[in-house]
Amino acid sequence: MSIEAVFRAERGRVVASLIRMTGDWDLAEECVQDAFAQALERWPRDGVPHRPGAWLTTTARNRALDRLRRAAVEATKLWEAALLTGPDEPGDDSGIRDDLLKLIFTCCHPALTLDARVALTLRTVLGMGIAELARVFIVPEQTMAKRLVRAKQKIRNAGIPYRVPPAHLLPERTNSVLGVVYLLFTEGYARHGLTSEAIRLAGTLTELMPDEPEVLGLHALLLLHDARRATRLDDAGEIVLLADQDRSRWDAGRIAEGLRLLDTALRRGRPGPYQVQAAIAACHVTATDTTDTDWAQIALLYGELARFTPSPVVELNRAVAVASAHGPAAGLALVDDLTAGGALAGYHLLPATRAELLARLDRTDEAAAAYRDAIALATNDTEQRHLERKLAEIA
Amino acid sequence: MKYMLLICVERGAKETGEGPTIEQWLDEVEGKREHGSAFMSPNDATTVRTRGDEVLLTDGPFAETREFIAGYDLIDVADLDEAIRIASRHPCARIGAVEVRPLEKED
């Protein structure tokens, strides 16, 4: 493993341990940075240590101790230094895993804004640089730095506890963590590079909370979705629909891992929205083509999903599945209900879906009108061009 | 840590009749609530500003809004999670809002 890869893999754990030991986020991050600098000097000469994470934690800890001793004129600082020399040896893996989980839960505390949670998690847990974060979120570096400072200030000043929440808060707080990971992933499609970070974080959570079925469910969902990434756009960057994707190019390794995780999750008998979404993705990736796909099962699963998270977008997806399972007329009836409801007004996929179903029913004029509505509402060029091609096909 | 709970309600808000009553809430926070009180109506407030040598008075609260501060409770608890739990069980959290403000730490 390259030194760079070791840093990426270990940074979250090392920072988490240092925050627990010092209670000071900034000091922790600075000392970890120092430890990395030392490693860059020594490892090429002496070789990568047997347990690089423990080496980095000890080095950062010594650095923190050093700095606190030097600054230990005040009683509080002495107390902090005393904490550092406590019995908690960084060699204990269970403690380190617990530290990382504490860090993740604290970064995703619901008293912080969603933006702050996402930025803090990417920075502190995954070690993304401020310049990179600023680029991903399309804000000036200064703004991003300020956002992080403010979030850390609130954690300290408002007394947000550095811990894994107790049992009565755990389900709600776990949802907050999973929400951040899911957002990273969905945003990741538009913003290059975040999908792999989201999957990495989901993997860490699976490792830390193997008994939480929704954690495994989300991890499975991300893997099963990402398995199709290479086939979503063609060489020219145009959208390729599921039906036309080259299934031989789907990532078999990711699919196998996703299915295994989903299976483990479902066996716990505590279903939830991420498991249901993963089950839907599993129906797609295990079919040889769209006619072989179990659309009736998918329609049922969307019904189930609507029970957990009622939303008109879920209803629209259910309508598409119903159309594939029971014919375009059945799907169109649901789409027309949604149109009448008005909740999705302005959402281009509503008229786009309607157009598709009307075309299948040979109601060409109405289909063309619906495509034109969809084109007017589409928010990006790729989608607009895709819809224009569909319109040209039926005209 | 000490937190001030600012109890905010809208004019004319009615209690829902669900959840703990104020008496039950006071029992629950026994030992954690240092002091607190309901306020008289914002109509009875006087706002004071000193500018130079002049003391300026305004009849009413410092900001005229639909929501007003109806009372306060000062609590001393372990952390924000505990403060949030206590705030969430205050009867006015159901009909209005409770702002949880940490007090500046004394060094």
C-alpha cells in the first residue's frame, strides 16, 4: 500500500483517537498533520511500520503531549496533559474503532446544519482537503474554511457530546449519519469523486455497526447503484437508459458484495427504507434484461418504500414499475393521479414518464406534447438532449 | 453545562393537551433546573436604550414579532443532548419553540 493510501485509510481513526484524548479538534488535526509529515520523512527510509495506524496515533499523541506540556502554564492544560498519559493505550483496536464511531456521530449531530455535517464529515473523517471541499461544493475556500470553523465552534461551545449516542437516541442519530452518507452519494453523481468517498464511509460504518440492518442496507444500496456507473453515460456523455445499458460491463464484484450485504441485513428482520431501496436495486442488477426483470416485485417494493418515506417521487417510480408489470395503461392511471395532485409540478420526469407511457399506447400527439413539457422543465443539457431524441423518435 | 431555555410562543397559541403538563415537566427537571419563570405579557415590557447621556424608553419588547418570549428556564446538565431532551418535553415546545442557548463558560 502506498503511503498516500495508508494516510487516507487511517486518518479518520487517528484524528478520532486524538480528539478523544485531547478534547481539542484543532490540536488533534494539527498533531495528526505533524505525524503524517514525520511519516513521509521516515517511512521511505525505514519502511512502513507493521501497524501504521498505531504508529501514527502514538506519534500524534506524543506531539500533542509535547505541545500541551509546553503550554501547560494553566491548570486546565495540565489536566489535559494528564489525560493523555492515561491508561488508554492507542494499541487497543476496540477503543480506536469506538473513537471513529464517536467522531462520525459527532460530525453528524442534528444540531449542526446538513451542510456543516457533510463538510465536517468529509474533512475530519475522510480527510478531504479544504481546497478540494471548496471545489466540490462550489464555494470559495475561505467560505468552506469558515463553515468548518463555525461547526467545530458550535460542537465545543454548545456542548455537543463526543460519544456514541445512548440506546434511546441511537436509531434517530444513526438515521442522521446515514442521511449524510446518502447525500454524499446522490450529490456524488453530479459532483465527481464523492461517490467513492460515500462508499468508503458506508464500508466503515458497516464495519463499526454490523448489527444495524439499515447501515448494511445503505452500504448495499450504494454498491448496487455504483456497479452500474460505467454504463450510465455513453462515450459522448449522453444518458443511457437502464434498458439499453450493457449489462456485461456492470461491476460483478460490487454486485456480489452488495447482494451479500443486503442478504445479511434482511435476515435481521428489521426492514427500513435503505434496505427496501437496495432490494429494488438488487431486482435490477440480477435480471438479464428489462423483460426478465421482476417488475411486479419492484412495484410492491416501491409501495413498501412509500410506507417508510411517503413521497410523490416514490409514487412516480412505482407508476413506472406498475406500467412494466401490468401494462402502460395501469401506469398512466397512476401518473395522471400524480399530475392531478400537483405535488410534482415543475419536475421534468413527471411529463417525461407520461410521454413514455402515452407513446407506448400509440397516443403519439399527446406523447409529443408531454415530451415538449418535459424538455421545457429539464434542468440540465444532458437530460434536455435525451428528451429531444425521444421526441424525434416518435415524431 | 448551563443552558438557558428561552420559551417562545405565538400570540394566541393554544395548548394541545398532549404530552407532559408544566407540573409534570417541573417534576422531571427537579435538581437540574436552577431557576426559571413565566413572564408577564410582552405588552408590559419596557425597552431601555442609553445613547450618550439620554435614556430612551420604548413601550413593548425590543423586537416586535409574532412570536415572543413567554418565559425562561436555566438548567445545568451534562451536555446538549440532555438539554435538547429537556427542551423537547417542555409543553411550549409543542405549540411554539424552545431556544436552547449555552451560557458562556466561566473560567
